[in-house]
Amino acid sequence: MSTRHSPYAFGPLPPRGDEALRGRNPLIRTSDRVEFWMRRVLVIVLVVGLPLAGFVAGRAAYESSMRTVQAQSAERQQVSARVMSVSENVGQTVKAQAQVRWTDSRGMVRTVTAFVKPDTSKDATVRVWVDRGGFVTGPPLTEPQAVTNGWFVGGMAVISVATGAFVTRAGMRHALDRRRYAQWDAEWDLVEPMWTGRFRR
């Protein structure tokens, strides 16, 4: 038996997917079309925006960190200093404060407070980082740290874009659902009297 003469052949199936949302299905509402196209836009944002945001933000953070690496490397130097005294810090297990002294490139003797290992003794020689003004400072930022900063900022940018897309989708869905419920309530207010009137005798 051919499909044409089959008792179950009721014509073509109703449109689905894109065809339905392009206006060929009278049951599709405007809110459905808005939701459909907004979801497409968000998919494009996720597919294109995620890698782009991660690359741009990560690259910018890496380049900024590398400029910091170069500037700190030029401004800071490590010198050998002699420990004059070590402070007794109760509970201090990682670093201890000490008075250290060294002679800078201009022959000026400098004495400052620096952090040293707890087991450092008086008159020991330690290496400390100082800036151009002769003040004790931390070691300069390194290139691996700059790379880590770039990856971290890039990852945070990806997470931010993804979170923004999902929050936007949830907010859009909530707003459209409220509109749909309001439309259903208004339509039911018109239909309900006629519907319930059928059962009144």
C-alpha cells in the first residue's frame, strides 16, 4: 500500500525548528522568536567571545607584567650585606627581622632592617634586594610569573564572559516567561466566562 492511500497519511508534518520560528507556524509567539534568536546570539558570543576575551585579556595582562618585569629588573639589585643584629620574634618561624649593613656603589654605608632566615646569626653575610634609593625591597617579578598572570587573567575573562552569557539567558528567559504568563492571564480572563458558561444550566 502506498503512502498516498494509507489511512495514516494525513499530509506533511507540522514545521519544526527553524521553519516554525520563521513564521510558518501560527502557534509560534513573538516571544518564542525573540528567545530563539537571542539564544543564537548567545551561542555566537560563547563560541567567538570566549576565546577572544581570554586571548585579549591574557595577552594584555602578560604584556603589562613583562613591562613590570623589565622595570623592576632595572631598578632592583641584589647586594651582600652583613647582619648586625637579629631581633627575637616569638612564634616567627619563616622569617626574622635583622639589622643589615652594606656599602653601595657610591661608597655610602647603609644600615636597614631586612627579613632573614630564623637561623641567621650575627655577622653572617646575607643577600638582600634593594632599589635605587638603597631601600630594601622584594625580588623583581619574573617572566614565569608574568606568564602565570596572563593565564590567570585570561581564564578569569573567559569565566566572566561565560557567566555573563548564562546570566543574560536566565534573565531573558525570566522576562519572557513573565510576559507569557501575563498574556495567558489576559487571554484566560476573556475565555473563562465563555468556557464556564457552557456548564451552567
